[in-house]
Amino acid sequence: MNREMPIILAWYERSDWNEWLKLCPNQMCATWDEWNDSAEKTLTEAAKDRVIVHISMIRPKQYLEWIKQTGKPINGYSRSEFAAEQIKERFIGDPTLPEKLPKQAELNRLFRKAVEANPELAIFDVFDPYLRRPSASICPIFREDDEGKPEQFGTGVLIRIAQEHFMLSAAHVFDDFKERVILIPGLESLVELHGPYATTPLPDKGSREDDDYDMGYFHLNTDQQADIDSSMLFLDERDCDPMDVTSDGDAYTLIGYQSELSESTANKAKAEISRVSCSGVQDHRYQKLGLDPKRHILLQFRMKKGMSYKTMVQGKKHDFGGMSGGGVFAWSKESPIPKAIAQPHLVGIITGYSNYHNVFIATRLHHVLCAMHKEFPNLPISYLGD
């Protein structure tokens, strides 16, 4: 795949498939499921190759109107061209797009107004292509309950340093290794996680609530990393920024798995990934929580004001249980400028959420890497800050 140019991929609704089959006989897969499996594999391979793919939903009625206007033949080439036109009209070179986007409250108002005027518009589509690779590194972690049924209770981040493979997470997630069978998605089914791991020491009071860093990592051997679900990938140094410094208003996205969105039976488990957009803070809350800005990140997310740009619903109640151990990804400091949008970098690991202070709490990646370097001094970790 061409890593220099983003790819625009025509996307189809399941409900439109029969109409597409009539419109384009002998050009489409026999079923939507067959096409979707192939398309999802394309997205997976693109993420592994660092290729940005923009999805463009095309509908038969609009496509036919465009064909009549342009005189193009009905085939795969014209569908791809139409998909590209749709992306161009929605996101690329829009003369109405300001050079610098307004603050969050104003964004909420503008986005809602835009969606009301154009129901086909999905704001999250702008950012989704840049989050696919980070999302593919995020792994749901399951444990067996008392009946032997898997339940999703935590999240991990897959990362490769040189030839060694690790899963980073929160220490309180790994604490369950002592008493429970821990599982992660494998090639065919959930597979048991076993082997060497390390966490920050349990505080003298015996509670992780008193552990300011709450971090851990699992060292995956060759067989284990080969058994992981093929849709997942390991981030490397190009995907990370251990030198990130937070200023008020910096844009971050948190990625993990929420337990309330997961389902499981004795033989099957299903988990849904969540992505939460937050803004960095640099204020008195560090002192109130007894945290160090050099080692921690506080990320503001107000339940009553937070908005999903996928559903445009504001103020929905959230239960973030299960997201502990997920990744904190920092967008470019110029991210409010549309042309500066690029894949965000891993900068921290989620350890919790403070309802009172309206912030997610994360341990910075460089602090995790420093701890890992003590156990693996030969790893080529380029930055070992204080």
C-alpha cells in the first residue's frame, strides 16, 4: 500500500446491498457479509502498514444521480471516484472550515447544527482514520468469574520494543493474575495469559487506591504474541511520544474497553471498544490528587458536558469500568488546525477516573518505560526522563 497518500474506500450499507446487486450485476460480492469481511481485512492491513484510509459511505440513489450528471459508466472505478468526491465535499478543502477551530462548547453547538442540517454528516469520520492503528493496539482483558464465564474487566496496550513484545496496563488489572484465569482474544477464541509480569508494589495500606502510579506490564513470549487476534497489532517507537508535555486544552483521545458494553456467555465473549476525547489540564487538581505532572496526566471529561461526536448525544452517563489500562493518545499540539491532523501518539496508560475532579488519571508512558528498563536494561529505550 502507498504510505504517502491516504486511501478512500467506498463503503456500503447492509440495507442497500440488494439494490447495489441490481444496479451493478456481476460486480459485487454475493452478500454484504462477504464484502464486509473483505473490507475489514483491508482496514486491518492498512493499519498495520500505517496507511490512512478514509471511509466514504455511498448510497445507490445519490450514485445514480452522479452517474447521470457525469456520464460515467457504472463500475467499480466510478464508485471509487464517487466515493472520493463525497469525501472531498465533506472534509477536504472545505472553504467554510475555519483555520482554527473554536473551543469545546462552541464546537458542540456547531457540530450539532451541522448534523441537523446534514444528517449524512458524521463528524467522527474526520478523526476515525487516524485512530484505527492506535485502536488496533488496544486489547480487552477478561477474567473467569466464579462460574468459569469470561468477563471483561480491564484493558491493555500492545507495544513492541526491538524484538520484545509487551502488554501495558494498570497494576490493579494485573492483580487478578494471583487468583483468576486471565484471558485475551486469540486467533480462534480467548486464550489464557500466563508468564512473567511486573507491577508497581502494593502500598503499605494494601490498597491500589493508594498507588499513585498503578502501572504494570506483561512480557509476551513468541508463542503468545503469535496467538493474539490477527486484527490487533503492536505499536512501536514511531507510534509513541514519551516526551509529551501537557498544557491546558491539549487534545487527547483515550481508548479502552468499557465493561458495561461487553457481553459474554460460557463459550463466547464480545467487547466493544470505546474512544473518549478529553482535554489536558495543568492546574491545582494535580496537587489536590497528590500527583506529579511529570509522571501523570490529568484529562478533563465532564459527564454532563461530554459529547459523543458519533451519536451527537451530550451529557450521557458513563461507567468507565474496564477502561483501566487503556491508552492515552496525544494529538498534535496543532490539532485544532485541520491540516495538522495526523495519527496521535501513545503517551500514557489510563489508571482511573475521578468523579469529584472530572478528570481521567493516567501514568505517563516515559515513567512506565523507565520501570521496564530496570528489568530489561538491554532494551533500546531512547528516552529515560526523571
